[in-house]
Amino acid sequence: MTSVWVFPGQGSQHKGMGAAGFERYPHLVREADEVLGYSIRELCLEDALDGKGDLLRQTQYTQPALFAVSALAFLERRDRGDALPAVYAGHSLGEFAALFAADAFDFRTGLALVAERGRLMAQAPRGAMAAVIGIDQARVARLLAESEFDRIDLANVNSAMQTVISGDFDQIQRCETLFADAGARFVRLNVSAAFHSRFMQDVQARFADFAAGFELRPLRAQVIANVSARPYPAQDYRDLLVRQITHPVKWYESMSWLLAQGPVELEEIGPGDVLTNLQFKIKQAPLALSEAPAAAAAPARAAARDGRPRTVFMYSGQGSQYYLMGQELYRHNDAFRAAMDACDALHRAHTGRGMVAELYDDSRKHHDMTDVRLSHPALFSLGYSLTQVLIDAGIEPDGVLGYSLGEYVAAVVAGAISLEDAMALVVRQAGLLDQQTRGGGMLTVLTSVDHFQRHPQLYAGAALASVNFGRNFVVSAAQDVLQAIKQRLDEVDVASLLLPVDHAFHSAGVDPIEAEFRRHAQAVRSQAPRLPMYSAMRGREVEAFDAQYFWDVIRQPVDFHQLIGSLSQGEPIRFVDLGPTGTLSGFIKHGYGDRVAHAVSINQFGRNLETVQRLLGQLAA
């Protein structure tokens, strides 16, 4: 039985809350008054300050009041000797109380953070939110996707039949009929802004700038993140906390993930019982997650119980390609050559173009491979062929992990889609990109992602495309925009490098191909994967492989750092990089050091046969 303490968010506040904590911790009440500049006791007990009432409904007061009451309630339970839980979680604002309980920061720091968060969110541009009750998240998303309402996001997914939407004020006011006609109940929320949506990006950037001035300590307990529905990494988690402002609260998935690990004993700490009531509903109909015990996952888990780490194959995406990658293996390894030739035959059938001959043209050795019509299928084929080398040597994966284009390779190796369908999709995507989205690019930046959030003027015109490790992220934009960004970064001594790509992946730069690509993706036949398949885009395991997923792989941002941090919290895993440069292994090395086991298959410096042989020896040991 896993003990979980959860902390509520806005909506649970009420006049009179927190009296016991205020009596027990007068020194912390004084600290709160110093930080806030007003009486926290008067605000919570009287819902008034200096004769002005009804303040607990106002975001700038609600957030520090709820944090203070919840934090003091936690301290009261701890100090009276209650056994502390294995896991903490908080809904939206409540996540700050959960992090306080896990020793991320002291009371004063936590109060300063939430006070500023509340102040900034109260000043956000006009927006609206509404709860859609009675239909599931997938149907809510589908109804919005098929409608005219393109400025509405999913903000909270609270249970199987309760989803909160957030966005443009006028569109929220007009969309009620859309959901009512589908049999749902539509409840407008008493808020003035579009919390947990794309419309909070400016607030998030300003909060990131403020939060950068505070120390965040290593966590002493597990905390489930709203953004990922998985545990926070023990350290280097500032960006995950900041991104909560624009990302949906995945409460339904968070609690379902905990239930999938085994029985849960949940206690709500702080005012109200909203989360307790939600838990009752979630237990009746938890989200089906592949982390739950299942026959397909049994071999991997059995291996871990025998004392051997699970082996997860990783596949990288655009930016890691180069001419002649894998050439030595193609010449001397039968399994690799057979797999590459099979991929080449499929590629020829769709394009009439010889991929292998072009890839291994010695005259191009020193050229950048920027033609997506070659780089896309070549990267896909290389990852698939390296997999066949390991399998031929008796090394089977216990799971697979995909990064961007690499997710297509992972889906094939996991048995979710066929090699034929995947190659057809990769080729079609490359053709559409070449025809409609040239002129974009990607810039890798060697500093914390906080820098992107704190200095939006330096990155004007660019979108955050991926977070690779604590001090490396990638932005996407038009080439001229990236050149200007690079110049500005050079001026402030921040290292950056343009990647060899001509397209702004993981940003609006690829949107022109969406409609046609989706039509092709809908024809892909898929089934449940036979292996756990982890998505760096979704930040978790993937079970459903539909047109939405295939589009999201190219369009949505990637957070590799968060995914590895989440996976490394559980049973031991050894990650094996089956990309052409060992890029993903390098990200793990820089992000987690020796705490996470990882290995490389080949690299761009040659001697591939020797490198692969050494890898096989490591995996067989």
C-alpha cells in the first residue's frame, strides 16, 4: 500500500481555514506577514483586509493563502509524529505545497514564489475557463479539433469524465452548445484568465525570471508533476515547475499512474475534500496505462526482479545525421546490410530513389545532410538496422524510447506498426516538408532552459523545441530568425550551434503540412505494442498510435531530460543509444552523470565494428 498525501488547488479555499496552524506556528505566521505585507491570519479567518472583504476569490490572495494553510497543515501532521508518506502530489497551486513537503524550499521561499505566481496570474490577459462534465477527454479534444474553436486548450484533466478547458474569452462563451449537443454539462469557472494554456506564456516567462532568484533543493521524497503525470527528478527540476503555468494539469493520469503501481492510501492535506472525491471517481475508472501489470510488460519486469537492469533501446531524430553513417557496418555486418537493403527497397518503391547509394556516396563525406527527403528515411533506416544487429547477436530490448523521428523507429521495434507502414509515413512526411516548409531551422543552446524563459527578447520569434538536459535546449524558427538569435546569444556569451536541418521541427513552422500528413497517418494500421514504448514527446509510455500521435511526434516539443528523470526513478534501466552519433547517450551523461547507465552503439568518428563489438560485450555481461 503506497501512502500518498495530496494538496488542493484554487477552489478549495474558504473563510475560516487554517486556524489551528496559525495558533501552532506563530513564528511562521510572522514570516508570512513579512513576505506578503499583510496579515495572513486576517485574510484566511476573516476573508478581509483593512475593511475590504471577499478577497479569497481573488487569485493574488487565494494562492498565498492556500499555500500557507496547506504548508502549515503538513507541518502539523509531521510534527505530531505522523508517518510521512512515500509520495506527495498537488493539484496546480497545490504542487507548491507538495514540493515544500518534499523539502524543495523553506516556508518563506514557497510563500514568496506562490505570491508572485498569484500576482502575475491575476494580471494575465482576459480569458476564461469552463468544466466539461460527462464526456471523456478524448471526445472533448476531438470536438474542439473538428470545430471552429481554435483558441481553446485542455487545462485540467481531473477524472475520466471531467475536463477543464481554457482559452479565448469569446470562444469559451460561445462553445457551450458544442458540448451540450454531445451530452455534456458545461460549467463556467469564476476566473478571469486562461490558466494552464498557451495564453499564459508571458506570465510563465515572467515567473521563470522571478523563480530563477531562488534556490531549489534536491527533493527528499517523490513528488508527482502535473506537467508529466510522473515523478519529478530529484534535482534540476526548476523548468518543470515553471512550465506548469502553461501546461495542462494531468491529475487523472497522475492518480491513475499511482494506482497502476499498486494499492494507494490517499490523504488530502489542507482545506476541502475535492481531491478525495476525485480519487473515488478515478478508482472506479482509472486511465488505462501500460505501466499497469500486463502480459506484454511481464518479461521486462521479470528481468528487473532477477537483478539485471532492463535494457531500453533509444532512437534519435533530426540533427544527428551525416553522410556515410553506418558505412563500415554496411560493408562488414550481414544483419545490418540486410536490414538497410530492406529499408532501401521500401524507399525505392515509394520514391524511385536509391537511399543507400546516396547515403554511402564517398564524395559527399564532408557535406551536411540537410535534404530531409534523404535524412528522414536514412535516420529511420539506421536505427532500425542497428537494432537488427543487436537482435542478431541475441540482445533483445525490454523497452524502446523514441526522440522525435526516432519515435517511428521505436514504434516499429515495439511491434505497434509495420516497417512498411512506417517507411511510407516517413517518406511522405519528408516529401511534404520539402515541398512546404523549407527555410526553417533549429538552434541548440548550451544553457539552462530558464534562460529562454527569463529572456524572451533574446529568443524573439523562436519556439522551444526540446529540452535535452539541464543545460541544453533547442529552439526552432526561420533561418534568418535563428541567425539573429545566435548573434544575440554570442553577445551575452551563451554558446549555441545551428543544426544541419532546413525545417523548424516541433514548432508552428511545420503546420502547413498538418492536414495532408494527418490524412496519410490515418491509413497507418497499428496495434498494442509488445514492448513498453517511451515517447520523449509525450514524456511517458505510449499505447495508442493514431493520426494525432504521429502528428504530435513532429509538431509538439520534446522533453528528453524529464523523461529520463522519470524513468530513472524506478527499477534499474540501461539505455542503449542506437542513433548515429550517440547524441541521446550524451544527453544522459550531461544530465544525470553516472546515476543513469547508458551506452553508445556507433559514432561519427569511425571504427563502428569495434564500437558495436564492445557494446555487445557490455550488454551480454
